[in-house]
Amino acid sequence: QVQLAESGGGLVQPGGSLRLSCAASGSIYSIYAMSWYRQAPGQQRELVARITTGGSTNYADSVKGRFTISRDNAKNTVSLQMNSLKPEDTAVYYCNLEALFGVHWGQGTQVTVSS
């Protein structure tokens, strides 16, 4: 059993910043990558940022230059620093872990960007 615990969501004004964190625990074997996805109301879930165990990253075009993903392999944690937030960033953000025996999801944390 793998558990992903997300934290750091909330309400922020446009132009502000938030930092999301996700800690993985349980029976984890051979993590390949950790990612953040988001899902806005009425929209499909989309990849925001992904980082492999080796440190390679990729970002959605909409967040490039504003968001930064990082991870601590020893602690099995991943973080997402979100700067210059826009109203269109409003969504539920989900942590995702890809490992040898499957893919795991967190329960999500709400991010609302509004004045």
C-alpha cells in the first residue's frame, strides 16, 4: 500500500505564490518519477510537471517559467513551487507517483487563484 499526502494548497491572489508538497509512504519500490497533475471543473486532468529519479523534468507549456518541480529522493517527497499564479491555474492539484508495481495518486489539494 502506497500513500501520498499532499499539502500546501489554498487561496492566493493573482500574481502570488504557493508551494505544494507531497510525501510518499508505504510499500514503495523503484520509483521512476513523481508528478503533479491538475483538474479544473469541467476539464480533463492534465500533467503540470514531472520529475524523474534522475532529475529530468518536463512542464506543461502553460506553466513553464512560472512553476518549478523538485524532489528529495531520499525522503520520497516532491514539491511544486508555483509563482506568478493566474486565475486559470485554479484547480485541484494531484500528486502522482510512478513506481515498479504501479501508479499511485494522492487525494488532491485545492488551489484557488482569485482576487
